[in-house]
Amino acid sequence: MRIDVVSIFPEYLAPLELSLIGKARQDGLLHLNVHDLRDFTTDKHRSVDDTPYGGGAGMVMKAEPWAQALASVAAAGEGKAARPVLIVPSPAGERFSQALAYELAEEEQLVFACGRYEGIDERVLEWAEEHFSVRPVSLGDYVLNGGEVAVLAMVEAIGRLLPGVVGNPDSLVEESHSDGLLEYPVYTKPSVWRGREVPPVLLSGNHGKIAQWRRHEQFRRTAERRPDLLETFDAGKLPRADRTALAELGYDVVDGQLRTRTDAPD
């Protein structure tokens, strides 16, 4: 996969040289290029922003430097992907999720446009539709100073899904959100630490019971921390033991969906 990032703070992306993503770059599994937006300006001050039409606080990133930068990136990646995906981190975009990470990991080329100030002139995104599949994406319902932090998170989430990046691919299957639930709690040696014991089932050697315990812990943790995830969880094919565990948490299966007791029909 080829990833290009355009930013006025290219040094912000230095952490992508570390850990598994850095190793993936060294091994040629991920080709990541960071571009300085100011290199595509034409004035002596290398300015990338101006006051907004209509008035208001803050500054808006100018269209022409972005068009020049994106055109250069598209030309450099020509032949890699007929229509690269342009991801614009924005609190006004669709929410980033594990499912979206898996979807984007299938692409041949991703381009990230790191906005700053009040954002990028909207005409850039309109123009970019001619050359890219444009997707504004949000990390969550909050505002950051710029897109770089979001890009760090998204590149790591996407990059680790590429074949060969994570040493044991089975570990990806059991992570939070991989099946719509949060991950179960994990433990390691010693079995007793400061008076706290590892759940006995994990020491039993009974892999069937361990798998069931972990599954039910996923239900419990998700119900406690992210009950919204259970609203869309596909429960139609759950075995009786799982339904019983959910019932103890106050959920019933109705037409393949989970409903709290107050929502379930009589």
C-alpha cells in the first residue's frame, strides 16, 4: 500500500517511523510519504491561509497550494491506484471505525490531507472529486488543532491490518471492535498479584470453557462501557449459553437484535 500525507507540519508524522508501522516501512510492506504543503506555495512568505469570506474568526487554508500538492501526489502515485482515496480528517466527516479501517486497508493508495485553522477551502474537495475518492473522516465528536493526530491514529489502525505487519494475524481477530464487541480482559503471570487472583477458568486448561468465559466477558464489558454497540450487534445466531449470559445482563434477543428489558416487547 502507498500512503501520502500532506501537512504544514511534516515533522508531526515522525512517530510513523517507529514500532510496527516503522518496521512495515522498512520491510517494504507500506510505502509512506510525507509532503510539506508549504513546498507548493508561490509567495515569499509561503503562506497557506487567508481570511474567510463572509467574516468570522480564524483563517481558512487556501485552495491553490492544496490543489498543487494533491496534483503532485496523484502524479507520483500514478499507476498504483486509478483513483486514490483522499481522506480529509474533519469533525464533520463520517466516524472512523474498525470496519472502516478494514475497508481502507483494501485500497492501493490512501492520501491524507491534514487541515489546520478553520479548515480547507471547500472548493478543494469539490475539485479533488475529479481525481480522488474523497472521504472526510472524523476520529470522534471533538475538535483537534489539526489533522495530524487523526492521521497518526488512522494510519496505525489501517497499517496494522496489512498482511505481514502484525506478527500473529490471529491476534487481530480477537481485538475490540473486530466482531462488534469490546475485547475481554487479559492476564499474565503471576497467577496471584497483590492479593488479586487470575480468574480460575483461565488456569483450568479447558479451552471450551475459556472461550465461553471470554465471550461472556465481552458481553459484560460492552454492556458496561459501550452499550451503544449492542444496539447494532447481530444476535440472531447466538447459542443458548450466550443468550443466557446476555439475559443476566438485562438483554433479550428479539428478531435477531438485542433489546434491553425496558425496550423488549411483552
